[in-house]
Amino acid sequence: MINQLITVLLLIPGFWLGYKFSPYFVDWVQINPKRPLRFSPGQRTLLWLTIGSLFTNTLVFLYGLNQSIITMFIFPG
């Protein structure tokens, strides 16, 4: 029960990190090519959701890895 709650709560920092890093990515994409690219607000929202989901998946993976390592060293009984 608590493990599922922690997994859901990891959505918050994941999407917050996506919100913080998406402007840097947009600036990098606009500077990198020879011709300037313009993003609409809808495209920026989808980019934020994509980057946020990448951070969220990474946090959930690291939490699961940490949990499995800890349970490896705890012997039942």
C-alpha cells in the first residue's frame, strides 16, 4: 500500500523537474539548428509532459531499484 503511494507521489517531483528543464530544452532547440524554430503553447505543454514523464519514470525506477536492494539484505524472520 505504502509503496504504491510513494510511486504516485513521485509524479510530483518528476513533473516539477520537467517544468524546470523544459525552457532550457526549448532554448537549446531554438539555438541549435540554422533556422529558428517556434513552439506554440500546445507544443510547449506536450514537451513539458514528455520531459516530466522521463524524469518520473527515472525516479520510479530508482525507487524500485533502491527498494529491491534493501529487501535483498533484509532476511525475513
